[in-house]
Amino acid sequence: MQNQPENEVQRTQQANQPYDYLIIGGGMVAAYAANGIREQDKMGTIGILSADVDAPYTRPALTKKLWTDEEFTEDQVSLNTEETGAEIELETVVTAINRDMHTVQLEDGTVIGYTKLLLATGSEPAKIDGPEDERAIFFRNWTDYRKLRELSGHNRHILVIGGGYIGAELAAGLVQNQTKVTLIYPDETLGSKQFPEEIAKEYEAAFQKAGVTLVNEKRATSYRKEDDKLVLTLDDGTELEGDAIVSGLGVSPRVSLAKESGLKVEDGVVVDEYLRTEDPDIYAAGDIAAYPDKILGKNRIEHVDHARNSGEAVGKAMAGSDEPYTHTPYFYSVVFGISWKAIGTLDPELDTLIDKVGDGKVVYYLKDNKPVGILLWNVKADLDDVRNILSNPPADSTALKGAIQEKEE
């Protein structure tokens, strides 16, 4: 009998001996879930099946600190998940879940068993038409960061598509690292889909001041190679030429595995307050989970605070904890001298009340005279104060003035 390759032997063992906890997806949710499991169960076996080429790492650094903080280096990005004892299989794609048999099937046909299963499949970046090229990056992972780093600097010209978190943060990071940047976005003013006009104008002005070329009210439709350049075509027929293109056009949750296995999927994978699907042995957390938020109601959020907290909570729940997931996550961004955090709905079409606090502002987004979202703009405040106001708003919205103050240093 011929010797089997080591990884095939290992996978055969996995098929014969199911993991106590099997996690599909190798992002931050997986890392924090493994930590949560270990808080409850020191000995249970944990398997992580990741399509990525890197073990779990802190994703926000890819668009933030790695570009702006010289003391934060790539060797600090890893979350050291292997220290939990989890077995991490990289470049591994799961193609099917057999709920009756409590198994998953991999792309190569391997079958792996589980007692409890976590879906932490994250999100897929939106793309535009164009040829495969190392210089055209649809930004999502550490590999994309490394590629973009190699392509940046030396006064090269990079076209950044999209004015949301990823696009804006990358444009800011690149222009602060000896790179010419053109930022293309569909709004009249950068940030106007989230911020009231006066704040959106302040936000946009920071990019102009830093030297970013802004192309507003345009959408990128496709790109092509031309000699050693990439040429981007916009929806009005305009063409822009650059040394590289990086796209941050938003993401969509990867829910196909859940859907194909018959789990309930609406905006995301529907879960209860324990992040458990309708199958009591399958859980979902992070980007893909449509969960009941105690303040915001049914919610699905794509941000790091939710990844961390829902990951830890679901790990504990899988391992027997009876604690529900009660955290209402915030989202945030940092560009140039602007730091903002928010909880809830940021829709400038709603009525807004803007309160000047210190050198910054607090914006209340109102529906039926009650706040449904709160933005802290260059204000260091206690986020629990924000949560308390959203869950117990005053009867009269004028009482919101002065309700949130800066934390004392």
C-alpha cells in the first residue's frame, strides 16, 4: 500500500473522528470563536476550514494602521489562533453541508464531521468587468494588502473605486505613502450617503487637502490593460489611466452554503439570540448573521466590533454557555485627522440634530422624533452612553442637546 500524503492522512482522520467544533471561515469571527470555545471547554477539538492563505488576522489593520502607524508592522497582524489548539486548514473550500450526517464536504471530496458547526464565511467583494491582473485588486484580504503595498509608493498613480469605508481608508492610506491617488465615487459629496451635508463637506475637504484627486458622481463600469497601464471606464464614457486599480465597492454576505443546506436565509443567515440557526447544531456569526439586536431589532452588520463580539459569544454558546448575544456593535473609521464612531442607522434623509461637543460633533438621526442612529464625529465619548440613549431616548428630542459629553482623559 502506497503511503498517503500527510495532509490526506490528517483529513482521513478528521473524517473518522469528527471535530467537537468545526468552523467554516478563517477570519476574525473564527479566531474569536475559538477563544470563546476555550473559555468554556479546554479540551474539545476545534477545526477551522479557511479559503484564505493566511491564518486569522486583524482585518482592519489592512486599511488603517499598516498604512499610517510606523510602529504597527505586519508581524503584529496575526491573531495567533493556533494557541487555542485549533487545527487550521488553509486554502480549503467547503462545498456542501450534510446536516443529517453532521458532515461537510470539501472541494477535493474530503468529508469532515462535526458535533457543532459555525458558519463564519464572511463577505465577498463586489467586482467590475475586466481582465485578471495583479494590478487590479478587489480589496478584501491580507494578500490584497501585500499586492497593493508593492504597487504603491514612488509617486505611482492608483485609481481607487468607491467612497465607502474601504475605498476612503485606502485612498487616505495611499496618499500618505508617496502615491498619487484618484478616488471615484457616485455621490455628489464624499460621505453624503451617511453624513449630513456639513459633515460630508468637511470629510471631503480632508481628502482634497491631502492631495487626493476626487471624481464625484461617477461609477466605474470596467477596466482594460493598455501597455503597462490599466484604463478605467466610467459610466459617462470617461476613461482614467493608472498604474493600478483598487476597488472598495462594498461586499455581499457569503450565504450560499447556508442556503443550499436548507437553513433560513433572509438578508443574512437567520439566527436567534444565541447566534444559533434553526438547526440546533449549526450557528452563524459575523457578516452573514441576521440576529436580533436588543436595541436595533433585527440586524446584520459588517464590521470588526461585531466580528469580535459575536465570534466570542457564539464560541461560548457552542460550548454550552447560556449567555445570549446582547452586544450592540459600533462601527468606525479613521482617515487623516478625522475619527468617527457610530451605532445604529446613519441615513441623512432622516431628520438630524447636530450637537457641538468640544472640537467635534454628535449627530442624532431621528425617526418619529426618536434617535435611531448616533454619530460621534471627532468626539471621544462612552459608547455605552450612546447605547443607553438609543434604548431609552428622551420624550423630547431637544433634550438630546448635551446628552453625550466627551470622556475625561
